[in-house]
Amino acid sequence: MFKGLGQMGDMAKMMKAAQEMQQKMAALQEEMHQVTVTGESGAGLVKATCTAKGELKALDIDPSIFNAEDKEVVEDLILAAIKDAQSRAQEKVKEEMGKLTESMGLPKDMKLPF
């Protein structure tokens, strides 16, 4: 279609590739709202589940840790589980972005706005 246009043909290819990447990134962003990861603390006594975008969806606390004297410990375990889930969510996004950029022929560790 753009044969014989020289650099104009290359520019058209680049624009098309950029549009494809934009569409794939939008689809990936939407998908990350559906993917969930679970973080835990206290050897699994507290579990936090969040989306790959970091939105907290569920918190599971083993009833054996409820004791009035251990209130601060329980709070720390809850925070640790949430932080672990959020960290796993960031890693999941990084992994999926790496797959996307690699599929587009770009370096896997290329940082794109996401």
C-alpha cells in the first residue's frame, strides 16, 4: 500500500504499531482489574486478596489469632498481608507488561506508562 513512499511508508508502519500497542495496553489494563493475587502473613493466618491493580477485594483472618492481648500483632499481620498482596499485584502487572512489550518486539524490561 505504501510501497515506493520511502520514509512515509515506515512512518505509517510505526503509527500502526503504536496504535496496536495502545489497544493491547488498554486491554491489559482492563484485564488487570480481573486478575487477583493473594498475599499472606503469619504463616497464612492472615490473607489479603487484591486485583493486579492493587484494589483490596478480600481479607481472610484465621479466628485462632483473635485475642485481646494480641491486638497489635493482629493489626501488624493484617497490614503485612495487604502489603504482600499489593507487592504481588505490582509484580503481576510487571510480568504481564513484559509479555506485552516482548510480543511487540520491544525489550521485555522496557518501562511503559501503565
